[in-house]
Amino acid sequence: MKKYFYILFIFCFSFTLFAQKATEKKANALFEKKSYVKAAEMYEQLKESQVILQNLGDCYYNNSQMIDAVRVYGKLFLSYKDSVAPEYYFKYAHSLLGTADYTKADAIMGEYLKYEISTSKFIANLVTNVPYNYEIQSMSKNTSNGDFGMSFYGDKVSFASLRNSESKSFGWNDKPYLDLFSANVSDKGLLANVEPFPKEINTKTHESSATFSADGRIMYFNRTNDKKVKIGDEKIAVIKIFKAEFVDGKWTNVKELPFCSDIYSTEHPVLSKDGKKLYFSSDMPGTLGSFDIFVVDVNEDGTFGQPQNLGKAVNTIHREQFPFISDDGTVLYFASDGHQGMGGLDIFMSKSYDGTFAKPLNLGETINSNLDDFAYVVDEKKNKGYLSSNRKGGDNLYSFTRTENENRFVVEGEVKDKNTQNPLPGTLVALYDENNILIGQMVVGADADYVFSTEPNKKYRIEAVKDFYIPHSEEFVTNEDGKLRYTIELFMECYDDAEEIITKRQDGKVQIVLENIYFDLNKWDIKEDAARILNVLVDLLNKYPVMEIEIDAHTDSRASDTYNLMLSNKRAASSLEYLVKNGIKRKRLRSRGFGESVPLIKCGKTKVCTEQEHSINRRCEFIILK
């Protein structure tokens, strides 16, 4: 009987294992096809592994289901944090932002970026930095239509939508394929007289992101390939830009643009007011990472120039999409999740100076949310426009009215290394008033730029502090026009560049190199020679009042391990007390004894030490902590 039970157990176990592998294989196949909804349903039934958690988290992340994405990525990081790829830090951080968990999101994003960030401070600083404040309103009572990507179309508007219920469902989200629609906007700001574009434009695949010439006779739009092409290990249906002409009351001459391809996507076209430039997003060769913003000349004969990447000021290694250009061509609006934001895609603006776009500005929390906000278009004369967002679940259209930000009195600049001129991300920059009262502070991001609000006719001091650098501050006075932008570059010098006795070791630690301190045998009191050396340290610490150090004491190997550890601790503590006695605050100091455990010359156990080797190992080291 036991034999049959054992055989039955093995059979059941083998069947379960086979079923797990079979289901996982099906789930992986669905995931590779980007059928994320069905793949997620299968992954949820399987025993968790690193790959399953990664793919399941991506299924939810790619459909903006951030609560579930946080749940799954949280398990991934709990069990496999040491082996997950950097991209999952980015996705997990954005998922946490999507649930408004800024504290944990900042911690994960800080690990990804390798410097400290603070989303709450970033948002607070934008209040006085953004040029406009926004009032927004939903344009549809039905929030399940999946409307997005509004554009101006004469006295109408155009947008993409899932409204065609007769269309087959798209595996990515199990919803209908996208079509293009036109509509009027009612006095109440709602969509009215919604009509689909004709079959010459709308096909069985996706169409979206239309843009029109000023006379309405030329249309550029997106269309997704109906067949997938294998690119690397994935099969992808790329997105292309098509051009159509309105002739004799019909859209005709629908043609793919010449710089499109079957191996990369070109999407979200927007035509300049004069019709001479077409801006778009693409992952074509030459991008910095995911999708970048490009511009291409539209020649008078209808041909096109060579697409040009807008460069590192605008583009990042992540997504930059949905461009829109102002009527005069000097202000670019676009969506990005690569620049610091509030979660998902945020809307940014970048001004052009002498033909080059400057560092973008996040448009702030009156228009951006902690989920995806994108496809911003504006009538600058009326200060009214439209955007798309999934802040309430699916994609929806919103209208907005913008008003000038009356609080926009600012000082701005960036923090750089004095010698290399490189930016110093992670620097704490603080603004003080004339009474030395803290007005505001922020930890600068990747470009090391800062911005603070100011008031007219006031005196301020701005200070930058970073570990291993000499703090730097400057004073300035605002004039009676508080709206002027005061640009102050803070140049910081690291300790090892400023002081000959400070050096950076091979292990990355920064050390103050002084003469060796000698103690009598079995003693730890500070003698006259030791005091002379420590006085040099006192002067240095007084010179740099935010510097913090650790005193590390080491012995030779001529005693027991326990005795040497005790002796070194007492010598380190004795040196610390001398510094405190001479006016250095205790909170700036630490002491540690290592005994004989970290010799400079390895001897004593493997070979007999000479007197000189013993003296080299018997030392005090002064390590800068910040």
C-alpha cells in the first residue's frame, strides 16, 4: 500500500510540476506578445520566481495599474533585490509615485540615480517656479472611452479613442483598437458631434496623434503596422507616421513618411504653425535611450530633411513623447518620465535660445499628477488648451485654462565642481534671509540645478553643502522687480583639491594625512608631540565647520587580539577627547579602535615583523565622513 501511495505522490508532484511549467510557458508567450492582461492572469496563478515577478510587475506597470505593480515589485525587491536589473528600480519607484508613496519612491529612485532626491521638496519648489497655474476640466462624462491625444483641427478638434466597439480587442489591454475622431467642443467644455475619420484614415490597426496644416489640407498621423517584426528577441509592431491630403472633400494620397522604418517607431507628430518643421518622438538609432524628441524640416516641394535629435537637454535615457511646439517655434511642450517629476509621464516645457532648447521645466502640480499626463496642446492667445491623463484610471481628455503665476519671483542656478566644472547632483542647497532664517532648501537632481522663490528688495544668502566638499555660499540682493530671474552658479571645491594634507585613498575614503601619533607603551594619554599634531587637526576642523571625521587607531601585533582592540579604542577615544577639549563639537567626531586587525604591512603571524614594520602598523588615521 505504501508503495502505491508513493507512486501516486510522485505522479501528482510530477503532474503539478508539469502544469506549472506549461502554464508558465503560456504566460511567457503571452507576455512576449505584449498581451499583458491575459499574461497577468496566468502569472498570478504560478509559484513566484524572480522572472515571474518581474514579468507580472511589468504587466501591471505597462497598463498603469500601479497598486498591483507596487504589490508585485515589492515582493520582487523583498526576495531578489540584489539581483534585479536597474530598470526595475526605475519602474518600482514610478509605481510607488503612482500610489503617492513619495518616501519609499524617493528611497528606491535614490538608489537608482545614486544620489538623494525629495519629491515633496521638488513639488514645493515648483510652486514658485512654474510660469502658469492651471484649472482643468474633464471633457467627457464617460471615462471609459480611452480618449487621448487632442489636436486643433480648424474650428474642431481631433483625438484618438477606443470608442469603436466593433473593433477587435488589442491584447496589450484587452480593449478595442484606436481610431481617430473629430469633434466640436461645447460651451461647457464637453465633446460634441463626435465622428470617426473615414476608412482611408481609420483601418483595422491603431491610428492616433493627428496634426494638421494651418489650412487643414495636410494631415500627419500615427498608424501601427498590422504585422509584427522580430527585433532582437522581441516581435514588435512598430508605429509609423503617415501623411494624407484633403482633396475634393476626401482624405487621399495616404503615404508613409520616408524616414519611417519597420525596425523602429516614429510617433506623435506635430506640425509647426508655418508648416516648415515636423516634431515627433522616436526610438530610431541615435536616441539616448527609449524614445527621444526629433525634428525634421518639411521642404516646399513636400520632401523631408534629415531628422535631428533635440539633444541631451530635452531627451533622457527614458521616455520623451507627445511634443507640441508654440506658434513662434520657441517653446516646446512634451511628456517625459526621464526628467524629475511626480510619477509616470509629466508635462514639461523647454524654451529655445538661438535655436537650441534649454533644460526643461516641469509644469507643476496644478496640471501634472502622479500618473501619466501627456499630449499637451495650447492656444497661446487664449491661454486655453487640452491635455490627456490617466489620473482617474483609463486615458481621458481634459481642457484647461492657464493663468500667470503671480508668485514666480525666483533665484536659480546650478552647483558645479570648481575644478572639473561638472555638476554635483545630491548637493543640499539652502536659501536664507538677511536674518539667517532658512527660507527653503532642496537636494539638487542630475543636472544639479536649483530654484527658490524670492521677494523684491530683499537680501538673501544661498549656500551649497555636499559631503567631502567645502560649503560655498553667496549673498545677493533682489531689486524692486521681483520677477527677474537671478542666476547664481555655486562653485564647490572638494577637500582633497583644497588641502595638500587631504587625499582620496584607493578604497574611496578621504583621509587627512598627518604625522603619526605616538603613545607610550601600554598608554593612551596625549603627550606633547601628539598634541602638536592634533592641533593641526583642530585648525582644519575650525576652518571647515561642517566637516566630520572619524579617528581610527591601530596597534601592532605584539599582544593579544583582545588587549590590542581595547588599547586602540582607548587611544582613539583619547584623541577625540583632546579635540573636544579644544573646542570641536563632539557630534562632529567619532572614534574607532581596530587593534591589529587592519595592518598596513601584513606581518606578525605569517612572518616576524621588524621594528620599522611594527611602527608603520602602529598608527592613527583621520577619515573624513562628510
